Amino acid sequence: MPSVPSALEITQDIVRMDTRNPPGHEIECANYLGDLLSDAGIEVNSYEFADNRTSLVARLKGRGGKPPLCFGGHIDVVPLGTKEWSFDPFGAEIVDGKLYGRGSTDMKAGIAAFVHTALMLAGEGKRGEADIVMAICAGEESGCEGSFYLSDVGALGEAGAVVICEPTSNYPVLGHKGALWLRVETKGVTAHGSMPEHGENAIYKAARSVSKLEDFDFNIAPHDLLGGATLNVGMISGGLNLNSVPDHSEFTIDMRILPGQDRDNVLSGIESYLGADNKVHSLVNVNGVYTPHTDPWVQEVYDVMGGILSERIEPRGAPYFTDASALTPAYGNPPTIILGPGEMKMAHQTDEYCPVAHIEQAAEIYEILARRWCAL
Ligand SMILES: [Zn+2]
């Protein structure tokens, strides 16, 4: 039996692979993880939503007496940003107990921790009561493209509970808002800037829409844990030069909506609020997710985590969205927690790092959750 690489070693190996999205190119990382898993006898299937944009669904088989436990997350990472790094972003260097690199926290350490756990359990050669399914997704940072593709092609099968291994400092988190990202275009008619009466100004139309959006009301009560739905206009552009009437303008809207809020309704609500002069394009459209802390499996996770973290676990939400937006509905909304190594505040930062101790602890936690679920 070959020895199982540690979660730390796997993290270092995959942080060294450049999966910046755009363009993504997750194939090398997916193949590396797929080979590790299939060499250990774990079933691996790969799916490409576009060239070299590879996601995996891996399955450690159990006896099938109960639905599987799913560990999920993404292998793409965000670009490096404009500030210079003090560490090689693809070096996976460890300094003072911190592993530095793009994607170390968000979320290659989380992926590595559950892959390590699966390899170790596979090495024991026993069959648990249930399968362990791993959804290793491409393209999350651009709106869960990989996980929605897995859902669309029916690659996921079933699951009785989901652990999304995004950075939470290994604290169990119960949900997050969804997101609707829109690009809105206004059109006009160009004319010489000295004769605006002959044109139709697209920027004026956009400006009226944007100022109207400041007063937009979702008309929905805030969520107890996650707070209210929000709206922000983040970008605006238009016009070609100073002395012409602009015939085109566009702006973006970032809405964070609540679990259970109907996204199609929100979208059509915005369209009618802005009026026919505004052409609305949907760029990202993902669900919020939330599992109440009273759920029996969540209570079990709380018991485990209270012991490990030596504190009373309180209900918490995450500020970001995750692959749960695609995976949890695809599985018929089983209880879902977000729990993974790395600090939320380090995600997408210059000099991103993950504390090494988090990675080892996450692997221990995933092992306990998997053994309990599968009676292994
Ligand atoms: Zn992430």
C-alpha cells in the first residue's frame, strides 16, 4: 500500500498549479487529484464545461445503506491583483506556520484536506454504510460554472448532507446569500455635441436608472442570520468622446439575495422597475443556502466541533457564495454546512496564506464527520 500524502503536501502540490480564473485551466490540477484518488481505488469521473475546465466527481464506495456524504469545493483561484506579492504566489512556501500562495485559503487547502481523508479511508479497505462523494469543481469564482455543469449533466447523484470546504477557520457555518449580477445597457441616438436636440442621450437614461436603483426595495424581511438583501451599482461606462451625444451606456448591479428568495421574480422585478429602455443581462445567478442549526445532523456537527474548537458553537453565516448554490439544490436541499481551513479575510488577498495548523485540523474534522456518517 503506497503511503498517503498529507493534506499539507497535497495543498502545496496544487497551490503550485496555476488555476487562475480567468482563464481557469483547471485540467492539470483536476488530473493530479483524479490520479491520486483513482490510484487509491476511488471511482473518479471528470467533466469539462469548456476546454480544459475540468471538474471531478469522485466516489469512495460504501454499502449504500444510506445516502452519501458530499464534500465539495472549487479548484480555480482568483487573479493575483495589482499589488505586488512578497511571496511567490505559486510557491506554496511555508513561513512561520503559514502556507503562502494564491488559492491556499480559497480553497485548495480545503480540497486537499478532504482528498487526504478519502485516500486514508480508502487505504483501510473497509466499506462504510454510505458513499463519500467529492465534488471538485472548476469555475466557481466566475459564478459556480463547474458545479452548475455537474448539476445540469446529472453527474452528482444523491447526497444526504453536504460539507463545503471553503475557508471558515474550521468553524461550521450554516449558509450564505445568493447573488444576481447583472449588466444593464441603455441605448440612444448619437449627434454632434453642439446639437444635442438631434440625439438621444444614453448616459442620461443610465443615470436616471442608477439613481432610481438607490431607492430599490426588495420588499422582504431580513433573514435572522444572514441579514437583508442588498443591491450595489459597481461600474458604469458610456460614450465615446466629449463632444458627441452618447448612443450607448452600461452599468452593473450586484444583488445579494436571501435563501428562498425567488431569483426569477427578483430579475423580472428589476426589469420592470427599470423599464423597457434598459436591457438587462444576467451574468451570475446563484441561490442562497441555509440550514437551521436545529437540523439533527448540524447538531451532530456542532457537538463534534464544540469538542475540537473547545467553544460553544453559535449559528453563523458566510459573506460569500459557494458551490453550495449549485450542489445543495441539485441534491434536493439536504443539510449543508460550510467548514474549511483558512481565514475568510485572506480570500482574494495579496499574500494569501493558510495556517498550516488549520489544514491538519480540517483533515481531522473531515475524517470524524466521514467516519460518523459512514459508521466506519
Ligand atoms: Zn472560494
